[in-house]
Amino acid sequence: MNNVEHTVKSYDSELTKLDNAIARMGGMAESLLGQASEALVKRDTALAADVIHDDLKVDELETEINAEATRILALRQPVADDLRTVISALKTSSDLERIGDLSKNIAKRTITLSSGTPIGAVHTIARMASLVQSMVHNVLDAYLERDERKALDIRQQDEVVDQLHTSLFRELLTYMMEDPRNITSCTHLLFIAKNVERAGDHATNIAENVYFLVTGTHPEDERRKDDETSFTGLEG
Amino acid sequence: MNNVEHTVKSYDSELTKLDNAIARMGGMAESLLGQASEALVKRDTALAADVIHDDLKVDELETEINAEATRILALRQPVADDLRTVISALKTSSDLERIGDLSKNIAKRTITLSSGTPIGAVHTIARMASLVQSMVHNVLDAYLERDERKALDIRQQDEVVDQLHTSLFRELLTYMMEDPRNITSCTHLLFIAKNVERAGDHATNIAENVYFLVTGTHPEDERRKDDETSFTGLEG
């Protein structure tokens, strides 16, 4: 009996450790995105280089979470809530790894940017990044609190990010048409903005993981994950 | 005894069905990418609309595979090879869903493209897409044959895709600088090319899933999944 209790307790603590690892990874991804955005605004190439380097830690954490989740599946053979905890950790760590990777890409393009970069566009990107950071923060809170309503609430923030992205896309095309010397830097900004928008999509994926984790089902109203800029034509 | 045999047999057939579903989903993703590329080359907006519509089927198949994998984990509590089969199916279906989604994005941008699109760039993209199609095809063969060497071989193809992407990126920037009227269509081509390049990355992810499926470990030499264009500066 004592033995059984011990086993059960150590199993619980394994699942708690999985949650903690997700929380840690989420904090790292959130801060990496913030640093990438700061490096862009301040033209701080040293900070950008830090982001590129620190993304490795996010990758390592994903590998650890994968290994631990696989081990729990093999040794504990979880069912019901516990099984969903393990599956959600696997899916969420993959989304967080992507957010880290996108932050790294932003940092790499930041290093390349020339000094003539339109500052208004940079600030719009920083605003998008700050929204996505808060999405990541809130969805991780919702994850740890097992609050599926709070998780789905972040989808409204994602709509704002998508709107900012679409209008920035048009603005950058206009800059390029006005002066060909803007083309290289604006192209990098287009991809940087796209990276931030995709990070928002991954935060939204995590919200759906939380919904699955708590309810065992998937949110019915399929969110729009389309790229609005694909229908944006500006005749030059 | 009879009962046990029956149970074991039906369990085996569940795992085989999971493999079959991955094969079907892989075939759909491969053909969707081919159709998206054909629609781009031929300026066939009806075909592009088909791609956008058919991507739903890929999404449905992912949902089915997820549900079946979760069911097997809960009811059969697989270990060792069988557990890796289920985890690999989960991961691979997620990569294939992304390839379908990227094909849909290519189709959406194709519909928007104006008639002045540089044809040489379009053909380079078609060549990239054809390489990625063959990567998807070969990596799925390797998956079903449990051949991890064959799977990792596709990484050489991905390097060619990345090289084509980097030189196309420079070429498109040059077109834009030469004539501002090219800017809108070239920007869409930049994103289309990026989508094809990312589809290649997902095929490479699947190769790593196959390696894990067969060996239980991850390939040591971390592949380069960096975006080379992020360091491409063309001073205008």
C-alpha cells in the first residue's frame, strides 16, 4: 500500500514537472521575442546576437520535454486527463520551439538591416511583438491554471495582430514603390513582420492545446489562420 | 488464449491503419503542392481555388490521425516500437498538415498575382516545388519502409532547395529595383518561394521523425534549418 502511494505520488510529481518545464519554456520564448523586438527598435546587433544564441536553450528544453513525455507514456501509460497532459506538453513545446525560432529569424534579419529602415514600420512591428508577447504570457497562465476560456480569449488579440500585419504589408509596399533604395530593408521588414504574425498563430495553437487539455475536445469555431496579406494587391 | 491473440491482432491492425493514414495524407500533401505549383506556372486560378478547397481534406485527415493516435495511447498503452509508431504519426501528421497549409497559401497568392509576373522566377519556384514534392514522396516511402538512411538522404535535396531559394531572393530584389511596377508581384513571389522552402523544411522534419521511429534516437548532426536569405543584403 505504501509502495503504491509512493508510485502514485512520484507519477504526480512527474506530471507537475512537465507543467513546470512548459512554464519555463514559455517564459523563455516570450522573453526571446521581446528581446528580438527590442534589438530591432534599438538597432542593437549585440542583443540580436544574444537572441540567436539563446534560442539554443529553447531548443534544448523542447528536447528535454519530448524525452520526458515519451518516458512517461512508456513507463506510466497514462489515461484520460493525465494522457492529455502529456500530449498537450508535446504539442505546446513544439509551438514554443517555433516561437523561439521565429524570434531568432527576426534577430538575424535585424543584424542585416541597413540604417535607412523606415522607423514607423519598425514601431508597428514592435507593437505587434508586444501583443504576441502578452498572448504567450496569458496563454501559458491559462495552461497552468487549466482555464480554457482564458486561453481562447487570446484569439481576439491575434486578430489585432493580423490587422496590424495586413496594414503594415500595404505600407511597406508603398515605401518600396516610392523609393527603390527602400526595397532591401523593407523586404526584410516584410519577413520580420510575417515572423511576428506567425508567432501569434503559434500562441493561438497553444490556446487550442489548452482547450483540448481541459475539455478533451477541440474548439468548434475554426479560427482564421489564413494569411490576409496573400489577398493584398497594390498595383504599382 | 484465443482472446489474447485476437486482441493482439486487432492492435497490430490499428498500427497498420495509422501508417496507411500517414501514407494517404502524404500523398495528398505532395499532390497539393504539385497542383499549387502548376496553378502558379499556368496562371490557372480555377486550379488554385481547388487547392484552397482540397486543403480541408488534409486538415480532416490530421484530425482523424490525432484522434486515432490518442485512442491507441489510451486503450493500448503501447511501449517501445509501438509507442514510437504512435508518436511519429502524431508528429508527421502535423508536418504534413503544414505542407498542405503552405500549398494553400501559395494558391491564394497565385490568385492575386498580376500578369506582369517575371516568368523566370516562376519557373525557379516550380523547380523548387518539384524537388520538395519528391522529398515528400521519398520520405514517406522511407517512413513506410522504416528506412532511416533513405529518410536522411533527402536532406541533400533540401540543401538544393535552400540554394535555389537564396539565389531567387536576390534575383527578385533586383527585379524590384529595376522597375517599381514589379514590386507587388515580386513580393508575392518572395513569399511563395519562402512557402516552398518551408515545405522542404517540414519534409526534413519528417525525415527526422523516421530516424526517431526506427532508432529511438535523434540524428546527431543538427541540420541547418536557418533562413539563408536573412543574411542577404543587396544595397539599392
